[in-house]
Amino acid sequence: MRRSSRAPAPASPQGVTWDETAWPIVQITFSDADSDDHFIWVLQQFERLIARRERYVFLIDATKANRIPSAATRHAIGKWQNDHQEDSKRWCPGGVILVSSALVRGAVTAMSWVHKPVIKQYFAPSRKEGVTWCIQTAEEAGLTVSSAARGILQAPGG
């Protein structure tokens, strides 16, 4: 694993947390994202990960999200997914999305029908199950799972 290419993520906008401290698990938390700009910012961070050329898995925690992206932003997300299919398959063996809101879960599910994910995705019922899935997926892909990644399970709500 080439650690030299890993630079800290730029400061997250309020309402979004981007955390790479448990590499290879990248944790993205939407707490109070009230703007489509938040979703576009997250796509820019995924582009930064792809440019690093290191494999990772992601855990998106949208359990506190209280809105869905606008139709235009959902389209932009789908276009981004289509445009980055090959890179996504190469660098990301899978990801978890945690959603508690039926409205948000419905929107995410509908988006996956329109833009079929090219990587494994799992809509976990709990953070613990999501982290466990990320660790297992990373190991199956031959990634070294750090003690920090395993430590997420020990954290409150882990």
C-alpha cells in the first residue's frame, strides 16, 4: 500500500464529515446536509480517492440525513457514477450505505435502479453490520485492514 500518496481530505462542509482515519474504510457522514453542494463535494472527494490509485471501501452514514438531493443533483450523481464506472470497479470493491429515513432509502434505491452500481453495495440495517461488511469486503479484495478500521466496531455506535 502506498501511503505517500495519501493526503488529508479537504475540510468538509458543515453537515458532511469525511473521515479516512480508518483506512481502507472511508467513512462519510451526512448529519445536516441541506444543500446539493454537499453531494457534489462528496463526489469530488471520491474523484480525489480515485486519483490516489489506492483501493478502499466506503461507509456512507445517512441515518441523520433529512433531505434527498434534488432531481438535478440525482441526475449529476448518476452521470458521475456512469462516467467513473471503470475507475470505481478498479479502486473500490464495495460500499455500505446506512439510511434510516424511508424517504431517503426510497430515493437511494430508485437511483440504484436507474444507475446500476458497478460495485457491490450493501444497505446495512446497522452501523455495526455495515462496518463488519466493509471489513469482510476489504479482506476478500486483498486489502490490509488496519487496526483503526477494526476499532470502529469498538466505538460507540460501532
